[in-house]
Amino acid sequence: MFRMKLLSLILILATAICTPTSLLFADEGDDLYNLSLGLIRQERYKTATETLEKLISQFPKHSKTEIGRFRLGLTYLTLKKYEESRKHLRVFAAGNKESQNLPEAMYRIGFCSFQLQDMPATAKELAAFHQQFPEHRYREWSLAYLGFAHLQSGKAE
């Protein structure tokens, strides 16, 4: 009986030592990020933005914070809150120059500026998008917005 309890204790300790800490302890940053994804899938965008804002403010150095900031920008865009969307996407783009999400962030920043009727910003941001990602799938859409921005500012040739 004593041997069985000792063996059980040894197995429990060995398992605890060998198990990554991420599996042993809850990670609230991961939980908030995953919750926000579920809320977005359920089209509960307002609650998703609140959850992502909490992730960013409470866990600024967490591994999910930057992708959370990108998702927050897109979620605000879905809610047609263009100023908030642009703000978060600009921060994301400035700090994530190697991200696979950078092209979309840059395009969406220009789109938000267009929706806000900030034509100088639209022209500047979409020109930067074109220069950096000339073959991106949003190229044609962005050319239309860029052309309109140039027409509005009197810079069309």
C-alpha cells in the first residue's frame, strides 16, 4: 500500500515537472485572445472589442497582444468605427514590419482614412501600400480609393 502511494506521488511529481507551465497554469492573456476570437465568430463585435482592449491594456507584453491589436482594428472596422480602427491598425503597422498581416493593415488604414474623408492621409497611406505591396490582392480596390483621393485633393493628372 505504501509503495503504491509512493509510486503515485513520484508519477505525479514527474508529470508536473515534465509538463510545460503553460499547460499547468491558466494564461489570462491567451484566454482573452481566444475569447475574443469566439466572440468575433459569433458576430458579437462590441464585446469582442472590449475583450481585446482589455488584453492590450492588461497584458501589453503578451505574445498575443499585437495580433490582438490587429484583430481589434479589424473589429472596429466591422463596426464602422473608422477612427478607432485606424488608430489601432496604425500602431500595429508601426510595430510589426515583418508581420504577414502588415499588407492588410496598411490597406485598411488607407480605407479608414477614406471613410473618414481624410483624403491627404488616404493618398499617403495607399501610396505607401502600393509601393510596399504592388501585387497585393487589394491592389485594384486601393487604386480606386487612391484615385478618388487624388481627384478630391486636385492632384489627379
